[in-house]
Amino acid sequence: MTDLLTTVRAGQHRDVPALVLRLDRAGRRAALAELKELRKEARGWEWQRQDKIRKALQVAGAGCHTGAAGCATWIGGRDLRSWSRSPYPLILVALGDRDPAWLGDLAHRLAAKSLNSEAEYTFISELVRMAGCPIPTTDSLVEGWAERISTARWHGRSGRVPLVNLLRSDPHVAVLVPRLFEMQELASQVGWYDTPDSTDHWPAALCVLAEEGVLDRSQLAERCVTRLVRGGKTGDQRFFLTVLQQLSITEDEERAHLRDWMAMAADGISVVASHAQDVLARLDARGELSTGDLAEVSGSVLFRREKKLVRGQLILLGKVLSREASTAGELLPVVAETFGNEDVALQERALKLIARHLPADDAPLREELSFAAAQLGPLHREAVTALFGAVGEEASADGRPYEELLPPVPVLTRLDPAPGSVAELVEEVAAQLKSRSWQGSTPGTLAAASGISAFERTLDGLVRVARTDRAELAEALQEALAGVWFVEHGIERQPEPAYMSTDHALALVVGSLLGRVSGKDVAEGKGRWTGTGMGTCAHAALNGVLLARAWEAAGDVATDRVPFLLATPTWHTGSLDAAELVERLRTYQRLGVAPGPADYSQALLRVRRSGASVAAEAAASLGTPEGDRLAAWIRADEPLAPVLRHGLTSDRPSAGTWWQRSASGVRQVLLATKERLVIQQEFPRSFHWLGRPHLPDTRECYHWGTGRCPHWAATLPEDGETLAAWLMPDLLRAADEGPRGGAWFLPPLMETGGEAGVAVHLALAYGLGARHPEDRMSAVDALLVLAAQGRLDAALLGRELGVLVDHDLVKVNRLADAARTAAATGAYRTVLGVLARALPTLLAYEKAPRGIGDLLAVAAECAERCGTEGIEHGGTEGIEPIAGLAATAGRKGTSQTVRQAARLQAAIVRHSGQGPL
């Protein structure tokens, strides 16, 4: 046993298995007790020393465990993992004398853990071979198997190995492939392929094996259908659909899954629904789709937004109606559901279908369809009247005035007090720091922060509790954060502003408390300039403020200098009540404590200045420099950095315009900010970037991308206009070729204080035209919140949209999608007010931009629903109707643009007595 411990301490892992195998059962138990103590001892070592013994310690502990459960836990311990090659082959040797049943038990216990790498799969599969038992089929093991297959494809001796050959020779393929279809998400290696028509990808390989009888073909088909009905990620759905299509299912199988095709057509993603629709059409052609089933599925498909699917379903319904006139009573009411579709062409197709097949002698059916036709707008009024007689406005109106539906105005929520007990505080810290991101070799990209409120409360709690219960807190944190990288190894590199996050800040403070950050490093960090120079982007500048605060708090928890932090927000937005800050300063004055420069500067940036004159008087009465600064800050009530307007109104910039051309020559509309000398004169150096003048900068910040940073808005919670100007480049990229998530900060931006001027509205315009649907959704949420607050300037937003479209920065079809989404919430008047100002620019083009018809359709629907009362084109009464609309509506042809322009024009004329548009 002594030899074994000596060998482990020396890190000689290759010698461990032989020493373990010499021990009897009692000797192994005794050695295990010593190894557990060594493991505890090693947690306090520096990381290089820990890493030296990890492999030896893992092999020895695994070999000395006599129970499979304990052995599995030991092998899976994160603190025993080495970031070089795993010692699993040595563990297999050390376990060579175990009973096969014991090895099988160990294999299944390991497979139940989150061990999903190729190395873990290989280890478990070897245990299974030694035990002679069935291989486990857990999700993690299947992922490891898929990774093993993927790696083997690219590391063959003679180049790339065909996938089908690897799967054919794998002993577990028949057991593990079916599990691919049952996992919550498909293993990433399985869904990837070079090109859609490649024959060397998983769908093609699985189908070949099904033809050869290696896999059960009917089972694969059944599982594909099940997964497609269940839904899931788009990539996963495409994979299962590809497998299903390549299996070429039989007519009997199509008939057996009738209800499944109906479910896919109703709720599946577009490609899945389209496939299901084709199958249903084949079933109908064979006489295997009843009228009732067709009516049921059509009612769902006709509600979908994909025009191709709706059009295809109407064609199928038309075929059935032409073939069997007796189905009119059951199918025509379903066709009438299309009257609620936003597309006028589809409405017209449905109306013609009903006119063609409506029985002349069925009065109840005619009455039912007449009632449904009341949904149609004025554009179809003549055709509806000819078919059903006078439907009339009275038939569809309920007599009540239109009421705009907007979300509730966000209510300020007060932060809960900072955690006051050690147990509560440790729980908060662990919740924010014990993420997978900290388990890697370096603390690289961190998991998303749990919210600025949680971070600020926890940061303040660390300062408070460290002052009163330092020893107990340090011991509890050490235990709760065992295995977390920076606790085990310390923080090796100085944090950089470019990559700073609230998690980094919290780790820095906790590291200082636990002695993982030296006093020398803290002193240097506090005196260190965070690098926010003239060439710095806004991301790094805002992160630099957070970094300066983190270093200062790291010093506070190490010295017990301050009782609490001044900058802890009052409300969830990050804003700080002025009177509350005065009371905190009063406590500091009573205790004889000087505020930390970074902490106090952040407090000033957060303080709510409007309506705080009484607080300003109270601050001045303190008779301290900090009180005088607070009073002057409140009384000045100026934006942190005034924003300059861009001055663009058309294709040519006016004098004083702030715009730039990118390398490709495309104009980029951004905003500049003026300097604020008080920031550069009275604030710490790490804040000086905020007070300097800034021209728009179009350079992409590759260091950050779209990472969500709630502390940006909470750094300037009372200066939304300034923040919008500085973060505008992110939105510009989100509207062009940027990654997903670039508009994430728009909803919280609407909750910031200060003016909602040109910067906020331009930011909103970029978001409404963003490339990705989720970004447009963020912009729609922001638009509705701004309208609910009464801060939306519809004319200004419409003008900014016109500028962005005019400069080819926003695509009209994306804008139409966002406008449609906003209108669908019930905000018809809000949307119409914005579009009424944007449309003249778009209608003036010699060649209509793509999507203008869809945008006109949204505007027309809004006008039909809310009228034109209170909708102003340019902010003054008596303005002429939308320029260019009448001319567009009067053009020849039946294009979507002409038809929707005519529809909007008709709505305007209809409501012309209610107010100007």
C-alpha cells in the first residue's frame, strides 16, 4: 500500500495497475482511504502540481474501489480529469481481476452519467466486451458512439473511410441506431453532411443497412414518422425526413400512418408539412382519405402562414369538390377559413373556389359562408356582394369603437436585499458560477449570466458578509465550488475588458476572498487602466467599467474596507434611487469610510436624475465631496453623451450628416456622440471613454459577437439614447449578414430612462429589418413596449425606416414580416402610424422593392381594422394622403403590389372622414 501511495504522489500512473493488482480486498480498502485523503489534500495545491498526479490518482482509486457504484463515481470525478490523454486503458488493466457481472454493472453506471466523449464510449464498450453483457443505450453513450464513428471516418489509413463500412462493421449498430431516433436531440455528428445529395452521410448509410437487413427497415420508418410527429429542432426534423424519403415507404405504410400525416401537415415545419401534404394527396387519389379527415386537416393547414402550403391545400380541396359535389357542405366552410389569411391572392382563390362549387339550393350553407365572407376587405366587396348579396359593414361590425391593444407598461421591480447569511450567499454564488463553461482548461466563453439583479445582489452580499463572517464564508465557498476551475487552479491571466462578463467579475471577487488572487494582483488590478482608449469599441468600454468595479470589490472583500457597495441598483433595470444613494453616502460618512472611485462613479451613472431635486438638496447638505458631486450631477440632468442626428432624408446626405461607406461601398447609417468633460475630469480613467466624443465606427468587434451582456444596459440605465448610439453597429450587422441574436438588447433598452430620440428609434428601425426572425421578434417586443409607454414617435420611426430602406440597409420583406407580427398582437394603429410615414419613400421607387406588396397588405389590414382616425402622416393636420399610393393602385396589372395598394387606398377612402392619413 505504501508503494502505491508513493507511486501516486510521484505521478507515475503507468506503474499503478500492477501495484493495485497485488493488493487483496482489505489492502485495497485501506489504500482507498489514503487515496481519498490525498484527493482532499490535492484540492489545495496549485494546478500544475494537481495535474501531475491526476491520472495516477484516478487509476489507483478506480482499482481500489470494491463497489461498482463508488468506482463509477470516482472515475467520473471532474477534479480527477486530466486535459491530456485519458488513463482509461490503465483503469481497464487495474480492473482486470474483477467479476464480469461487476464490470457490467460499472459499465451501465458510467453510461448513466454525462460522459459523452469518444474516449468514454471506447472505455465503456471495452468494459461491456470484458463483461459479455449488452451495451448500455443511454443518450450520453449514444453521443459518444456517434463521435467515435465520426472520428474513425476521417482517420482511416488510406484516407476517408465510407460511413456505411464503419457502421456495417460496428458490433453495436443494430442496438444503438434505433436510439438515435429516441433522443431528445439528435447527436450533432449524425445530422452533418457535405451536401444534401451526398451518398456518404448517415441517412444514406442507414438506408443501405436497412436494405441489407443489418437494420430493421420497418422499425426505422416507424421511428422516423414518430419523430416527425413529435417535432423538434429544424435540423433534426430534416434528418428524419431525409431518412424517411430514402426508405421509400410503401402504400400500406402510408395508409397506416394517416393520422400522423395529418398531424405533420398541421404542425410540422414547412418541409415536413409539404411532404405530409403530398402523401395525403396520394392517399386521396387512391380513395383512402375520407371527406371528414380532409376537412379536419385542411382546417389546420389553411391557418398556416406558408402560402405554398395553403395554396396546395386549396388545390387538393378543389379536386375533391370537382370530383364529388356532395362534399360541398362539409368542405366549403373549411375553404372559407382562408378568408382570414393575410394574403389577398389566397383570399381570392378561396372565394372563386366557393363561387364555383356553392350549391344553389343550400340556404343554410350560403348563410354560413356569407357570414365568413364578412372578414374580407373592401377589395373583395363587389365579388362578395355578387355571390351572397349585401354583406354590409353592419354584418361584421359589433358597433364598438376600435381599441388599440398594447402590452402593459413594464413596472419597475425593486431588487431584493443582498443575501445576508452565509448559506444564502453561497447558494447564489454557486448558482452563477458552477457552469460547464468553468470546467474547461481555461475560463473561456462563459455561460449566459443569470441576470443583472442576481449579479448585483450577490456582489453586494460578498462585500457585506466578508466583513462580518469571512472565515465561515470562505470555507463554505471552498466546499460549494469544489471542482470549479478558478477555485482549483486560480485565475492565471489578468481579465481583459474585451471579454469581461458578470461571471468573470464574480469569479474575480470570489477568487480574491479565497486567496486564489494575490493581494499584489488586486493592487495592480485596481490601479490598472482597463484599456478603454480611443480605438476601443463600446463593448470593451462598458466591460471595462465592470472590470474596474470587480477589481475594486476584490480589494474590498480582502480588506473589509467598506460595509456595502454604493452602486447596487434599486430597481431591476439597474437604476438607482437618488434618495437611497444619499442615505448610503450618509452611512459611509458616519463610519468614516471613503467610497471606492469605481463604485461611486457607477452609482452616479445609475442614479435617477429626473424629479430628484429634493435628493440633490439632501446630497449637498452632507458637506462631503461625494455629496457635492451627486448634487451637481442631479441638477445638471444632462445625457451622459449627447447624440448627434444623422441628417439623412433621402439618397443624398445633407450637411452635417454622419454616415460612412463600408469596404464594399454600402452606406452605413450610424450616430455620433459629443463629449462630456465632467466624465474625463472627475471619473476614474477606466470611465473616460464614456465621456469622449465618438464618431460612428463600422468595424466589427470579433471579440464579442452577439454575447448577451445584461450589464451593458445596467451600466447606463438612465441614458438609453446614448447606449443605443454606441451599440448601433451591432444592429447594423444584424440587419445585414450578422449572426443571430444581434438585437437581443432592444427590449431592455426600452426600459432605460432618458429621452427616446433618434438613436432609440433608429435602433428600433434596424431591429425591425433584422436578418433573423428572432431578432425581428426582439424589435417587435421593443416597439410595443415603447408604444405602451407613450414614448413612440411613429413619424420618426417611419422616417428612419425609409432612410434605411433608401440606403439598402433594411430589406422590405423583412420589415413586412416584423410589421405583420406587431399588428397581429392588436397594435394596428401603432403599426399603421409607422407605415404611413415609411411608405411614401418606398412607393417612389421606379422599380418596386421586393416585399412592398406584403408591407402594403399589412398597412391595408391595419387601416381596415382601426380606421384612420388619429393617424397622422407627418405630424400636422390636413396632410395629403400617402404620396404615391393612388398612382400605384391605379397601375395596370394584378400584381400583389397593385392589389394591396388598391386595398389600402380603398380603406383610406372609406375612412376619409375620420382624419388624415
